[in-house]
Amino acid sequence: MSNKYLLERSVKAVWHPCTQMKQHEILPPIPVARGEGVWLYDFDGKRYLDAIGSWWVNLFGHANPYINAAICDQLGRLEHVMLAGFTHEPVVALSERLSNLVSGKLGHCFYSSDGASAIEIALKMSFHYWRNSGYPAKNCFVSLQNGYHGETLGALSVTDVALFKDVYSPLLRRSTQVLTPDWRYRAEGEFPWDYALRAAAALETYLAKHHSETAALIVEPLVQGASGMGMYHSDYLKLAREICDKYQVHLIADEIAVGFGRTGTMFAHEQADIAPDFLCLGKGLSGGYLPLSVTMTKSAVYEAFYHDETALGFLHSHTHAGNALACRAALATLDIFEQNKIIEANRVKASYLSHVAQPIASHPKVKNFRNCGMIWAFEVETEDPAFPGKFFLAALKQELSLRPLGNSVYFMPPYVINNQEMDLLVAGTLRALDSF
């Protein structure tokens, strides 16, 4: 197998996601033969540091021996059985462990295969809860400006990224976006905390008028991913929880990208000392191995569907929901967190990378350098609309896989990255910046 041969086959047969395929005429996809740790290798032996965790999913490196062994063991026992009318040990064990991680406050797990599906479930479940509870008018949703929640129709309806949403607007249900707490939008001289208070006040102003028709507020806690890793103060979450309680509106925490240690705690909402009504998890849930997502909710929601009448149940399903292999990968992922004290270890790594990245922060082309746990981001001052592709190529020349979001460059590396690899990441990023 060669790079050239695989590329020829790929462009004829594969329609790649989030891609204008014509661009592959000048920017072909990178053939990947294998992965090991933080590195991806092509068929010609070139390597690339996976600095964005393969779209934010890879936590413990490619071909992780512990997760590999768990999947192989499960493969000899049970690969899959439908979760309607059946159950199995990996899905039960995973549900119990996830509930324990949130101190039992969200004790019911509904599984699907990807993040957007988890969001669809939360939206439908919230509306259906209010309907079953005698409030059918509560069927609208509120989200944050610049928020991203997926690209199925329901998830896209509460997304606010024009590039993904505008063309499909005739198909979407109306939702309302309120002021983002992302501190990049604060007024001159305004502190991030003060701006978070202002954004929370805007939310309360809206819900004071529209709570009777609003089912839920959905947020990406602490970091808005697709808008360029927009970060905000945890007090916004605390205030949003209080406001939602005051006006009887559900709070949906979309932690698909920011869960499992990405923000410095196991779950981002922990930093506000709150519990959402729904918690959506995916991406890193299976360590980046297999498609798996979950929507967790509290007993009060679950009990609203527990009835003799079938139509009052939540009749939503996904064929591979709670897949045994995926659940076993997730259990192995949680084992690694516990056995290796990953949250504590990540704090040391985050401190090191933030320190060695100071030359990036002070680079004349860089602004808004920021960090939250194991996420780093900054904007590059450029008017070139082709910047994302050009920077991607410049980074590849430095053995780095970096995929900017507009003019925002970010790092979300696997947690197994070591100091030498972090040094390479910073040095290569600086050389890529200097090439413009």
C-alpha cells in the first residue's frame, strides 16, 4: 500500500465530512496507515502529532494497549445485542460508573452513537417531559450565540454557526440565541467575570418573558468548541442553573467535546458546582475508539415517562445504542482515569504546556491566547480567507496535525502527550506562524 494508491481510491469512493471535496484537488487528505500514542503515520513513514485528538475524541493515544485488550476480550464474548428488550453487563456497568461520577444526581443513561444524536435525545426528552407533565406549550429551546450542538436537524436548530446552519434553515425549527458569555466579546475594560454576569442577566431577561414556552436552555459548559474554543467564566453556569430553576426551564449540558477531563475536571459543569437536568456525553467517552454517546438525566425526568400507557414512554431508539464493544472501550477508558489519576496528572501537563507556549502567546500575529484544562487556543491576525488550509499545510510540514477553526488555532492533544512532544508542538506551531 502507498499514499498515492490509497488517495486515488479515496477520492473516487469517499465523501469526506465537513469538506468541500473540490478542495482535495489541491489539498488531498492525509493517508493514515497506523497510529501509536500521539502520532499518526502515513504509508511513506511520515508522522504527524495528532494535536487535536482526531476531532477531540482521542484521550489516551492511538492503539492504546489497555483499551485494545479490553475490546479484544469483549469481542470473544458479545459484540452487540439490541438494547430494546435485552441488556448486557458492559452497558449496565458503564451506566453505574457514569452515575457515580456525577454523585448519582443523573442516574438514568440513554445511549446512542454520536454527539448530535445525544443532543436530539435531550431535546426530545425535555419537550416530552413537559408534555407528559401537562405543559405542552413548553416546546421551544434557548441556546447561546455561536453555540454548536451537532448537524442533525434538531441539534442544528439550536446551533448558531452560520456555515453549517444557514443553507438548511428552511428545514429547521426556530430557536432563540442569547448573549454568549465567551469573554472574547466583552467590552473594553470589562473583566470575564463581569461579562459572564451581563450574559446571565440577558438570559434572565429573556426567560422572564418566555419561560412558559421554553422547554430548555442548552449550553456547552465553559468552552464553545466550534466557535473557536470560546471560553467563559464558570459563574455563568451557576447563574444559568439558578435562572432555569427560577423559571422552570431545563438545563442541558452539552459536554460531548468538553467532558472527560478536557476542562481540568472530569466534567466541566463541576467547576460551577451544579448539576444539569440532562448531560450529553460522547467523543472521549470511548477513548476515541468506537461510536458511543449517552444522554444522562435525573429521576424526576425518568419518572415522568414511567407509565402503563406506551405512548407516554420515550419511544426513541438507535440500532447500535449501548453497543457492547463500545461500552467495554468506555469502561477501559474510565479504568485509565482512575488507575493513573489522570485529572491530577493533566494539571501538571497543562501547567507545563502553558509555560512553554508563552512564546506563542507573545507572538506578534497572535491574540487572545487562552487555556482551560487540556484545551489551548489563540487567534491569528489575518484577513486571508484561505488561512485555515494554509496553516494546516504549514503545520503538516512541522509534523503537526492542526485544523484551525477560522483564524482560531487550538490544541486538544491526547492526554498521553509527554514533555518532549509538547515542546515539539510549540516549536512547530511557532515555525508555522513564522511562515506567514
